[in-house]
Amino acid sequence: MHTLMIQGCTSDAGKSTLVAGLCRVLARRNFSVAPFKPQNMALNSAVTPDGGEIGRAQALQAMAAKVPLSVHMNPVLLKPNSDTGAQVILQGHSIGNLDALDYHEYKPKAAQAVFGSFQILSKQYQTILVEGAGSPAEVNLRKGDIANMGFAEEVNCPVILIADIDKGGVFAHIVGTLDCLSESERNRIKGFVINRFRGDIALLQDGLDWLESKTGKPVLGVLPYLHDLHLDAEDAISVQLSDKNDNRQQRLKVIAPLLPHISNHTDLDPLMLHPQVDFEWIQDGQAIPQADLVILPGSKSVISDLSWLKDQAWSAYLQKHLRYGGKLIGICGGLQMLGQNLFDPQAIESDIAQTAGLGLMPYNTTYQSEKQLINRQGTLNSVCLSRKNTNPPGLVKHASVTGYEIHQGVTDFGDTQNSLYAIKYDNGELDGLISEDQQIFTTYCHGLFDEATSLQTLLNWAGLLESETFDLNQHREQQIERLADTFESHLDIEQILNILQTPVTFTTKTSALNSAQAFSSEQIEAVYQTISQRRDMRHFLKTPISEQQLQRFLQAAHQAPSVGLMQPWRFIRVTDVILRQQLHDLVEAERLITARALNEREDEFMRLKVEGILDCAEVLVVALCENREQHVFGRRTLPEMDIASIGCAIQNLALAARAEGIGTGWVSLFDPEKVAQSLAFPTADNPQNQAKPIAILCLGQVEEFYAKPMLEQENWRTPQTKEEITYLNYWGQSNDK
């Protein structure tokens, strides 16, 4: 299992977007990948199939990764309900409201949930992409941190730092962030991504060169500013997105109040994106314009936001709006505000036991401690929606709705709901209410406009008689694909994959504790990076390697451990063109025999490249030497130890070559007797003086190293995890028992 964490120099630097795009890039390459955000503060959320609640951004990232949503993708979700307090969602379910100081004391329990969820995901997926929160440079939040470097240090993963150049001061952001970190934390950052760049990249190059020289870390890519990119927002609202676009054919004016504690504002994304809708958020103190349709969205603090609405003169505006035939939709918190009264006997929302609603709908809502978290599917009440507009052109008689409910208020709709319900779900349950004059539509269903048929029907009801079809799900998928295409073009994906697959097993802090004889943290990291990135190569460039390099590689092989210092290896350097061709032919002959032996996988095997003998710079034949029987030490009971020693020598050579950027390919498909005959090995006449070829090694420069083992990359075989093949005390007993 491999883990990579994305941290940002600031909030809204692009962490969520980078994780989402990388999830799709990896999914395209058949990685088993899942997103993870240890701690998230957001008011936009989604409901998982198992009835839990996670941040909306993690839901989008899961869609990008093409995996089901899970509460473990966002184990701690904080939903602010005041400047100093928030509702705490732990592994999908609310544990109540805590202010900032109380949550600080609660962090150890939150940490248990975070690392517990991480372990669960780690067993389900090959790759975890982790999103940080805010910035790791917030030194006041370092103690007990589970959102940024505290998490990265605990799980021992590499970090990529993203910075938003559109904010200005991008180099200061990066260098300043590094300066606020400890040495071990700085060592975890393996590179930078610069986001939202506008202009000619050549003008930025001097700065990039300076940054790499200053920090000793690479810039992994510069992402362009993607105009008109729209993905589900984690929290912030882009008011600019809803500004009027003169290129659109706008026929329906829709407005919504920008509530102080607005939640799940992504419900209205389809309206902002629809080509025939002029959508506008109405902010604090702004004059309220005339509109065809008004929407009261969800709220995390309904009673407080209801008071704000009244102070902003929305009550009088809505009365006039309805009097002149306008339409009104209330979603979740908006539904509750439109009723007669809101009762809060347990002080769930506030200390006020009863609050008068806007009085536009005939129902009351009571807050209860248990939160409703339900995924929904159903159809709109098309009969009521069309009653005042018989057979309208855009009417869809069975307009489908797919969404979810997240609320603590329970609303008593009374007997009128039997005929004036808003939505009928597939399980027979009814939701919401439509007013008798068909001007008001209320529902608890988030995602009301996501389905194309539902959106078209409601726009038709609101006055857009010939609406264009707009499918948010299709649009979302197109945006994710666009994002992934951009990443493929502007990021060094291969280098990112190398970072992802390179274990960070030591830091300066831990190595100092282990032994005074330990190497420096950079040296230790280089050792593990070399081990992790060694690949059995098959594709080579014809560029020669230097004689000095080859001798260094052979010296590394010669320094391998061997039982009783028997040193059973012999290396034959093959430079003769005819001999190389003979070796190639022997390997090809064995490849055909092996393919036939594989039966139904024969064609699949024949597509694999098994050697690079004719392409590589150097060919070495490794042999098990003669006169081995004189070495009794270590071989009396385990005669195979001479083979083990040769394996160590080959691995030493391959690691030394990888460290210098030279590829090594280990070829084992050949008839040993025929290879021995070609290279004039000692004959079998004298058992004490014979040798046997063990491997043919190809060495040379490569265009790039494989991101993962070639057989895994070609879907020939998936390697087992170390947990699957590591036992505790007894054969077959796993470490987690």
C-alpha cells in the first residue's frame, strides 16, 4: 500500500482539486486508489451508502477514483455553526457540538478515528491520496495535529506542497511554509505544484529555477488557470461563477440568499451552470432584485439564519414575490424556515425553545437529537407541478430525483401531504409539500436539481417552458476528465508516481533515536528510494554506459554477502555481437516454449517483452561457479545458500545501477546447458570443476523507469502486500491477530 499527502500553502490553494485530478489519473492507469481527508471543516457534505456523512470534496474525489463513498474517507468532519463552535461528525455520525477549546481536548479521540479509518482504507485500496487541511505552517495548531504534518509523520508518508500563484507571492508562500516546518517535516515534502498560472510559462522559468535551487526540491508542474472549470466545492461559494455571462441565452431569473451558515450550496450548481438560467446569490445588505424563482437553501444554523433573513427584509420581499406569481423553493433548512414554527426543546440549534417561521407553509418543525442521514431516489409530484399549466411543453411526467437527506428537524406535514407531497420515494415514503396554489415547493432532498429530468421539470414549473436539457452528472464527469487531461499535460506524473511509491521510512528525528551509527536522513532516504524504484527493465536505449560505471556496478555485486565467504558468483561480460545474437535466439526459443505451456494465457504472454539483449549497452551472464562443494559452512543443511548469495550479488548490482539512473533487466528464460555451451563453460566431465549460468543481465540507459513492476503494469500479476506474506510466530498467522 502506498500513501501520498497533498498539503497547501494556504486554504483554497487547490488541494481538493489536485487530489481529485490525481485520483482520476491513477484510476485511468488501473490503480486501486481512494481519497482520504483526516479532518475537514466544511458545510457541504454527502451521504455515504452506509448512511454516514462526509465532506462533499471527498465524495467528488471518490467519484474521480471510481470507487464507492465511505465514511472512512473523511473520518472527522467539522460543520461550523458559529464563529467558535462546530458540530463534530466522527466516522460519519454526529457526536454533538463542541467549541474550539473543547474540540482541542477531544482531539485524542478524533485521532483514534482518523488512524482507525486510515487503516481500514489501507486494507481495501492499493493507493491512498490524502488531502491536508488549511496549511501545515499554522504553528498555533501544531500540537495534536491530525490534519497535516502530524498525520504525515504518524503514517510516514511523502508530501507534495501546492501553492496558488493567482493569490500572489507564490515563492514566498512556499519558502515561508518550509521555514515554519521542522527538519523531518521539510524532508517529507518531495516537490511543489504551482496552481492557477496565467500567461507564458517562459516568464516564470527563472523563478522556478530559483525555487529549486533554494529548496533543493523539484517543481513537479505548473497548472494553468482553468477558466469555467466547475467541481463540487468543499465549502466556499464562488459568487463570480453565478455572475451574468453575456454569451448565455438567459430566460429565467433565479436568486437565492447567501445565508451566513449556508450548507450544501452545491444543490444550486445545476442552476448556476444551466445556459438558460440567470442565477444570482444575494449577499448581506444587497438589494433584492425581481426574480422568477427564489430558492431558500440549506443551513447549518436554521434559527440564526432565519433571523438574518427577517433582518434583511426577505419576509416582505417573499410576500410580494408570491403575490405577483413568482415561484419559491425551500430545500432542507429553507423548508423549515417557510413553516409556521420551529421548536427546539433540547437546544439542538439554539437556546430559543420556539421560533416563528416565515409562515408561508402550513407545518411545524421540531429539532431532535438524532440526525437523519438517508440516500434517496424517487419522482417529483408532476400532477401538482403542472396543475396550473396543463400539459406544459417541458413537463416530464415521471421526473426522477436522486439525492440525500441531512437534517435534525422533523417536520409534521399533516394530512395535506397525501396529495400535495413534493417527492414520492421508491420505498413509498413522501417528502416535502407543495402549496395549494402550486407556487411553493419544499423538500428535504439535497441534490434536487442533479437529475436532468427533475431540473427540466422544475424550471418548466418556474416559467421556463422550453428548457434545454442539462445533466449535472454528465457535466461533472466531463470536468473530472478535463482536469485529468490537464494534469497529464502539465504535471510530471512519472515523478509523482515515483514519490508515491517510495517509502519514507526514516527522518532525522527517528534515525537519531535508532542509532548513533545511522546515516544522515538524506542518505537513509536515498537508500530506501533506490530500493523502492528498482525495476526489472526490458526497454533500453542504445546509448553506451561508461567503463567506470560498469566497474562500480561489478564492485557493488562483489561486495554482496555470501555464506562462508564462498563468493559463488562469476560474471561474464558479453561484448561479441555474434554471441549476443546467440543469447537472444536462445531466449526467444524458450519464450515460445513457455508461451505454449501457459495454454490459455499464451497470447497474453507473447505480448510481454521479456528481454533487451540486442538493445542494451552491456550484457552480463551470471554463473554459479565451480568447486562449490568445498564450502561446507552454511551449506551442510542448506545447500541452496550458494544460489541465495548470487541473488544478493545481482541485487547489489541492480541497486547500484538504479542509483546512477541505469536500468537492469534480469533474464531467466533460457536453457542453461545451451547458454553454457555457447559461452564455453566448464564441462560436466569433472563434477568438481563445473559451472552453471543463473541469469543474463541487461544494463543500459532507459527513457524512463516503469512506474511499477512491468508484470503488474501489464496486468500479468498483482504483487502481494507485505502484510499478506508476513506471519507472526507461526506459519500462516497474520500480525493483526
